Amino acid sequence: RYFLVGSNPAETKYRVLKIDRTEPKDLVIIDDKHVYTQQEVRELLGRLDLGNRTKIGQKGSSGLSRAVSAFGVVGFVRFLEGYYIVLITKRRKMADIGGHAVYKIEDTNMIYIPNDSVRVTHPDEARYLRIFQNVDLSSNFYFSYSYDLSHSLQYNLTILRMPLEILKPETTQARQESFDIFEDEGLSTQGGSGVLGICSKPYEKYVWNAKLLEVVKNTVHRDWLLYIIHGFCGQSKLLIYGRPIYVTLIARRSSKFAGTRFLKRGSNCEGDVANEVETEQILYDASVMSFSAGSYSSYVQVRGSVPLYWSQDISTMMPKPPITLDQADPFAHVAALHFDQMLQRFGSPIIILNLVKEREKRKHERILSEELVAAVTYLNQFLPPEHAIIYIPWDMAKYTKSKLCNVLDRLNVIAESVVKKTGFFVNRPDSYCSILRPDEKWNELGGCVVSTGRLQTGVLRTNCVDCLDRTNTAQFMVGKCALAYQLYSLGLIDKPNLQFDTDAVRLFEELYEDHGDTLSLQYGGSQLVHRVKTYRKIAPWTQHSKDIMQTLSRYYSNAFSDADRQDSINLFLGVFKPTEGKPHLWELPTDFYLHHKNTLSLSPTRRSYTFWWTTGVLKHLPLPFDEVTCAENRRKLIVKRFHKYEEEIDIHNEFFRPYELSSFDETFCLAMTNSTRDFMPKNVGIDPSPFTVRKPDETGKSVLGNKSNREETVLQRKTAASAPPPPSEEAVSSSSEDDSGTDKEEEGAVSQRSTPVKVTDTGDSTKITENVVQSTKDVYGVNLSDVPSEDDLAIYTRFVQLGQSQHKQDKSSQQFCSKHQLDRVIHLVPISSFSQDNIYEVQPPRVDRKSIEIFHAHLQAGRGNMQPLGKDDFLMYREYIRNRYL
């Protein structure tokens, strides 16, 4: 047998899974649903070890040995023989959202479960295993133990604020006996000491291991189920005069109709489109971690192939194969299914930004535009006019070639109108300064204003033909516009505008470039060909040769390696299941029938051609149906009552981990990309604001770029990760025991930690520090005096001697001294020339009552309890604004 032992991060609570290895083809897993303490787990493993010895009293060989240590279970998979278990063996922290860590998978391990004695071999098993392992789980797969990555921040925080009356009825059910997503941010109940932890079902479209977990979903406790997403995750720190603002970009790639560039085009029969990616930018003030007391904002946009039946024939070996429409769809059936999904998840309005070419000598891309316009026109005639789908065609390629037009200026106008219509999410009510200092753009903003802040209603859906280069630039411009509104809503800038060539926009642009490169590699096989700099027409000449190489790389990948990658994705996602006596995956001429279910069997119900939306969706618009408080959505939530001092809901322990030894070198928040260190010029003078426009050759990065030694530039550049990899963590979350090896020592230590040694070249690091660290004069405008005065030095020397004389005590006698002696040492008051304040006795300063009241009010504000402002406060604030701005 295998015993899988999992623990919480603090290693105080454990669960045990028993996996039977005697079944050649079936998976037998036993979960006793019991929570063990560390002592109980050690005793259990000790008993198992003794019981499995080959000879009683035998030494040297153990009945139980550690097979592997891991951070989580990706899932279980079977081809033609028995089941394999896929485990995460290395991880790397990529982002932090309100104290919840998001990890990237760095390495995995596949273990064959059945024993060799019962194994039934099959000649094609090895080939299937090789195809499955072609999906590189170490490239851009992400997971989080306590945050639901498959949903947007708006959804996650909306369910957190559901009224208690709706949540109460099902809290007593026996099946809801543990914790998950928002346990650290529980809802206060009327009892006072109790809180409710909420767990939501993941959104299956963006979960990539749903099929791998399906076999155990109903037999094991849900704490074992770790859902992973595929796409991109990057986080950077924007320092505004020392105040840390985290800018996070999360891209979720759809697992439905997933595949590579020319092999997956358009839509399948269920309305899932190719290359569909939901991009969410999250902005929050990192000085307050809690979801309930902190300030959080997010904006979501989508990219995806044109929702029609279309394809491109790649057998002709042309760089641009002709586009063909495969099926006539006069009633826009697949487009209706696709937009119905979007109305449920995002609400209205849905805005389509179509960037394909409108004017061509030979009709190529225009085929898609004409068909899409017809589909949208047909669907809109049945929707109420206020919730109609908005269609914006804009030929980006034509504008790029024109010398008179500035592409990004025109895109900026489109972005402004889009963000005004959809609004964005923020979990704080509008600040008082926006009432005193009204901004026209802010007052015209759409979305839904509620008592707790603002909600984004509707979404922008951008597409070109491939949804790669043009789409990424358009999404960047819309994201930049939304970022300005997000910063304004959190009270960080005085007008919702951001200029190019500021540190903030450079940082955001680099995040988007990494995001675009990553998504382009996944779908197209190369990095971006055209970047934001290309469209700004400031790209250097060397960039053109790189663009040609990327085009060739993309062409080569599409021609030779895409088919193998497509097979791997089909096998990994469970689209194809190997079966005895049926054709193998590599024998199929096409995977068309696997992705289009209606080719194998007709669906029993036909959807209406006029009422094409799901029942109930229209009633709640513009709000998304998924976020509305109703019985159907309530069934997707699991609620459990906690005591407020329970370990699972202590966000301080979860984030700061006081039980672990931390090293500043490896602390994530110090290692991540930082606007001050990586983007601010060396000689910044007296204006360190990240919103000041600077010349391109003044930035921190270009100062490094001018160095003759190119290696330093490479060290400074953070690629898609947006943070350097810390040494790989080993073996924390769960471990697995086998009944076959040796080594008795391993039996008790359920979860061991390795302490990696980080070797760095001191020469290089000191050179870089010289570039990054600025003089006191540059930062503060004044120089500190070089040497303290003689009087100060004399006082300090005395202070040090006092401390040394106090601790002169024999260490050996210290161990055996009595409690009375220890008390004498601790309460010793040294006699010195200091009057009241010294290093052992401090006279606390006297604070008047008014100051204490102000401090208590400040503490309450930090917990989210704002005190009403008095008349004097309003007058004082108004006077300040008049003097400062008017």
C-alpha cells in the first residue's frame, strides 16, 4: 500500500489516505476523514512500520519508507494498464493576493500505483505515458491552497459578503466538516466568537485537472483536491513614496476546445472557442492584507477566437492558409451559446472589439468580420436594447501602416469608452476627495455602484485572427486605462489618467509583454512578433530582425510540432480516453469528433432560436447571473462554522508563518519586481513619483543596458516570472509512504524541510547594488554629516559599555542557577549617569487624552470601522483642499 500523509502549513493537523496497490486496473482509495495531530500521525506510522516488518524485531530494514515528498496531488490517470498518481514535487511562489499565496508548479512526479506482482503489461502503455508527459506541467501551471484561482476577485469577494440569512440554513449539514477558500476571512456570526468559512465550487472551464481528479472527487475529503489553472501569473510592486501597491496579472486559459494555433480555430458545438483566455488585473494596497479591511480593485477582459465554425487548411504549407467557413449557421447557434456563457459570467454589456483587416485585395480575414456582424445583428434583435451586444470593428493593421494616424491614441479613445461602459470592481465606497474634487470622467463611469463599492458589469472581448499580437496591444491599452481608474479609486492619484514613459506604465507594460509572450508561446509556438513599442513606432532597428526570427519560429512550430502538442493536450484533458479494442490516439485521422459532441450523438433538447439565453439570466442583467444571490448559486457554496481563534482562519499565521525560519534574501515581497529598484532612474533628484514622465534613456533599466557587461542586464531583467526563483522548496505539504524500502530514520519525520544554500557571485552583486542604491543627497535633498560629534560618540560608547557589563556572567553557572538568582538578574536596575531612560528602564512618554482618542480611531479605521466625521473635520478638510488645489 501507499499511505499519503497531508498536513496544513503549520504541520499541526494531518489527514491520511490509503491507496491499495493490489488492484491491477482499478483505483481503490480509502479516506478515513479523520484529522490527526502530529503525535497521532507519528504513532500511526510507527505502528504501520512495526506491523509491516518482514521479521519481528529485525533491525536495519524498515517496513515503511518514504517514497516521495510533495506539495499536492494533481490527479490520477489511467491509460491501458493501472492508475498513476501525479504529484507536485517543486513549487515557486508567484503572487500574493490578500495574504493568499499563488504558486507555480516547477516539477512533478508520476508514480505507478499497482505492485509489480499484479502488473498487467501492455505494449502501447509507454507511448501513451510519453504523450501525456509532453504536457509540461512545469510551464505556466498555477495553484493556490486557499484562494480560488478559477474565479475572478469580484466573484470571490461577492460571495464573501452574502447575507448571513442565506448562508445559515445549510451550515449544520454533516458533510461540511472542513475548510477551504476564504477560511481566513470568515463572516462574523451573531454568536460573536463564531465565524463562517465559505468554499465555492471552481469554475470548471478554467480548471485543467478536473478530469484527473474526477475519479476521486466523491471519495476523498475536498482538502485533498487541488485545482490548477494554465496561463500566466505575474506580480510587481509599485512603490508610491514608499507605499506598496501590488499590481497582479492573472490569465486563465480555457480547458474547453484547447489546442494549438492552426489546429484549433473558431468554436465547437457547445460555444467554447479556441485560444480563450480571461485576463484579470488586480490592484491592492499591500500595507493592509485582510480582504475585509483592505482596499482591492480588479478589472477583467477576455480574448478568444471568432465564435463561428471556421478553420484553416495547413496541408498547403502556406504562411497564411486560406480561411474557410465549415458550416452554415444562419441562426448563429454557436455564437448564441458562447455569448450566453459570457452573460452568465460577466453580465451586460458584452463589447466585441474586432481587430481583423477590413480592406484586403484578396478576401481573407474579412470573411470572419462579415459573418460575425451577421451573427451579432441576429442575436441582438431578441435582447432588450439596453443589454444588447456592442460591436466595435477597427482595422488595426491599416492604422499601423498609416503615417498620419497614431494607433495607440485611437486605441486609447476606444479603451476610455469601453471602461466607461463596463466599470471596474473595487471593494471600497468612493472616497470623500472624489466628491470634493469631482472629475468629469469619474462621474460618467458605468458598472454598478453598491454600498460596499463598485462592481464591473459586462466585459470587453477582443479578437483578431490569432488573438496574439494585435489583441495583446489592445488589451494593454484597455488595461492601462482601467489601471488609472483603479489607482484613482484607491485615492493614489488625483486624476484618472496615466502617461506613457512613467515608471508605473513601464512596470505595467513589462507585465503585459511577459503575459503576451507566455500566451503566444502556448498557442502559437513563439513569442510576440509585434509589441507595444512596435505600435508606438519607437522599437529599435534590431527589433525587426528579432521579429523575423519569431515569425519563422512560429511557422516552424505550426508546421512540425503542433500535431504532437495537440495529441498531448487531448490526452491530458481527458478529451480522448484510451480503450482496449478501439483505435489509438495516433491512429485517428482527426480529433474533430472528440471536440464536437454533436457529431456522435444528437442532443435530446433543441435550444430556442429566439430565446437563446439561459432562463433567469435576463432577469438580473446588467449583473452577472453567477454572482446573484439565489438558491441555484447557493448550492455551489459550502459553508462551515469556525471558532474565531481557530488556526485555519488565522491570516497572520498563514501569511507571516512565524513557525518557519525566514530569510530576507528569499522573502517574496523583496524579490519581486519593484518600480523603485527596477524602473526609477538613478539620478531621480527630488521627484521619486512613479507617475512622473521621464525620458526613455533615463530609466533604471536603460542605465543598466548601457553597460558593456551584458550579464548584469540579464541579472536585472525579470522575465515572465516577475520574480527570481528562490531555491526550490522541498517536501512540505504531503508525503507518501511505501511498504518496500529501507531506512528506519524516515518513519517519524512526516514532513522534512531541506535548507538550500544559495551561492552567489559577490563581485556581480556589488556592481548591481552600486547602480540601484542612491545617495542620501539624491533621495532626500540633504547630506548626512560624515562623523558624529565627540559628545554623541562619548554618550554612545557609554551606552554600549553599560550593555556589555550587564551581560558579563558565566554561562555555565547560568544553566544551574536557581530561580531566585534568575529573578535577581532579570530585575537588576543598573546605576548609571543616565537619568530616566536607559536600555533597561524607560520612562513612557505622557500622552494627552485627545491623542489617545485619535490613535484609537486610527486603529478602528484599520479594522474597517470608520468613525463618522464631525463638522470641524469637514471644515478643516475643505480648508486644506482649498489651500492645496484651488
